[in-house]
Amino acid sequence: MTPVTDEPVREVVRRVGVRRVAELAGVSPATVSRALREGTPVSQGTRERVRRAAASLGYTVPVRPLTVAVLARFPTRWFFAEAVAGVEAVLSAAGHVTQLHNLGDTTARRHFFATLPVRGRADGLIVVASAVDDVERAALEALGIPVVVVGGDMPGRPRIGIDDRAGARVAVRHLVGLGHRSVALASFDPDEACGAATTRDRSAGWADAHLESGLTRGPVLTVGAAMTDGDAAAGELLSRPRLPTAVFAMSDEVAVGILRTLRRAGVEVPGQVSVVGFDDHEMAAVADLTTVAQPVRRQGELAARALLDALGGGAPADTELATRLVVRATTAPPRLSRPPGPDAAPPGAGAGR
């Protein structure tokens, strides 16, 4: 016999979840999640059907933090670290998650695009100063999530960046205005595909300034982007019969390497050689380096806001931020430069060059 109690009968209520909405709408749970968020790749008919099903069941989208994947070639280097810090500051303030992926290593990059570990885990993507080829671009497009680019270029995607060509042109104009008749260029490697756009544009700005002033271009030293590459560039300069009176380096890290090696070789900067960098790296002020400043962290912040706008159904436009010349103590009018003596170059600087 069932005992009789005075307790009220409690009805078990089944919680409405995404699967019930999917069953009623005749779609997958993943499609429900996309259809109930603005700015996601779902047809209008499917979106309306899912919304009607959700409304009839009293289902509301649970609030959850968004996950934004950030792709960076060299996340420990200054430019990338600053941009990522800007992205993370905006996302964390809004309660969202930043997921960083290092694509600097060739093997790791190949593995990333072959497996796409962000599939189904990231709501949006930010690419920091890393060009992608056609195959990689197709893989990112297939994710069906918003993408924003910082300091690079991806056709059809919002770009946050600067005018690299104009910035380089201003740097060389400064040197020409001081009286330098030819400016050497310490260039990134133009065959390094991921940074090809930056290299191309800064090289074009250097060439523009020579052309408009009617001057002959100085020598081009093809190096990398690290301080040790600046050491190598300076070593190559010291191996030449005559030093140029001015050098424009595509980054402050390279410029600081050039300064270090020239000064160790007894070359006066700016007495014999003037040097200008690009970025306004934190070391630039310490080295008293004249440079072209760009707001790197601000670019990251604006990229994060543009992505959140896209995830909310907006259509963010490209944003170009201004650069500015910061004149410090590494540039001055030229004086007659003499070839360095045989013991002026650092060990091995001139060998085999």
C-alpha cells in the first residue's frame, strides 16, 4: 500500500535546452547556437525558424564569454606582444577570453592550418601582422567566423593599421632635410611572405623620399627583424669602402643593433652616421633613437572592438592610425665620413662580405 502524505505533488519540469530547440526547428544544436547570435553565417530562413522554435519553448541564449583566437608570428617580440596586450585588455574588460596561437615556427604554422584547432572553439579571429597565402586564407574563411587583421592585409576583412609607406617616407625626408644625400636601408627580408606587405611598403616609402628629392638611393641591406640582424647590417656597412652618412632601419630593434655595432667600432652616431628606426619600441627612448612612432597597443584595442562589433552584427570598416616622427639624438646634419680603419670593424664584420 502506498503511504498517504500531506506533501504537495511536485511536477518535474524538463529544462529547455538547445537540443530541444534543435529538434523542434529540425536543425543541429550547432546551427541553433549560430542562428541565435547575430553576425554568424546562417541563412535568414533558418535563423527565423530557429528563433520561432526558441520563442515557443521559452528558450533564451545563455550568456557566456566569447573566445577570440589571436594568430601571431612572433608573440614574444615587442610589436606582437604590444598588439596582443591591446586585444586582451579590451576582451578581458568585457569578460571574454583571448586564445593565443604562435605561428612563427614553420612546422607549427603548417600544423595549425592543417588541423585548425580553433574550429568550434573560437567565436572570432584576429590576425596580427601575419599575411596568409591563398590556401591558409581559404581555411580561415571556411571557419565561418569574423576575422579582423592588425598590421597586415586580408582582402574582404577589416584592417586596423598604419600607412607604412608614409611613415618610412617621413623618416627619410627627415634625413634628407638634414642634408644627407643618400640614405642606406636596413630592410626586412622581402622573401619572408608573412611580412611581405610591411617590407614592400616601407621600402617604397624610402624610395619615394629619394625620388622626390632627386637623390640617388643608398645601399639596401637585407636583414631580419631582430636586434642581432641590426648587428649584421652594421657589419656589412663597415665592410664597405665608405660608410653612408645615414641609415633608415625598418624597425627599432634593427636600428638599436646597428647603433650598438657602429659605436663598438668607434663610429660616431650621429657624427659620422645618422640612424632612424621605426615603431618607437620601448628601447628607442633608452637608446635616444630617432624613430617613427606607431600606436601598436591601440591597434590591438581597436581590432578587438572591431571584432566584437562584427560578432554583434556590425560591419566594421578599415581603420588607419597616424604615425609621427620622434626626433632624438641619433640624427644630425652629416659631416665628411672617412672609411673605417682596419681595426675599426668588429671581429668578422667584413669577412666574406
